Amino acid sequence: MDINEHQQWLIKFYEKRDWFKYPPQDRVNYITEELGELSRAVRTIEVGRDHPGEKVLNQAEKEDNLREEMADVIDQVLVLAAKYDIKPDELLEYSENKLKKRFNMDV
């Protein structure tokens, strides 16, 4: 599945759940929440986590959680982009062009 197809799938999923109606500012709040969860997943892998009441994760579980949280962040960005009629491939192209111009280099 490519990223544009995934965005369309997300829109349909969110519409069926009646979540797509939430305004962009709410979406930014969800991105912030998911980013915090991603931060915790990275910290768990890199530094460790010793918190009472939390299950101790093995390496595979830590890596699975990292993937889950990365996907959640990406999904929230894709839904926010859809609220502004921005396609994911446009974002990727914009990013590459900005970096090429800023650093005067191509990879």
C-alpha cells in the first residue's frame, strides 16, 4: 500500500468512526499525544523504563511498540493533511525540495 492509498483508507475509517469531523486543532492535540507516546517508546529502548505497575517488555515488544507509536504519529499527520486537502506525496516532495534548496545539494 502506498502512502496516498493509506491516507484515503484512514479518511474512510475515521469517517465511519465519526472521528474525521474533529477540527484541525484537535488533530494537532492528538499528534502531540502520540508524539509523547513515541518519545516514551524511544526512551524505553534507549534508556530503559522502570515504572511500578508497568509490564517489563522484551526487546521484540519494545520494537513493536516503537512501530505502533511511529505509525500513530504518521496517521495523525495524514489525517491533518487531509483536513487541508494535502496529499502525502506532496508533503514528501515539499520536504525534499526544501532540504535540497536549503543545503544546496541533491542526494
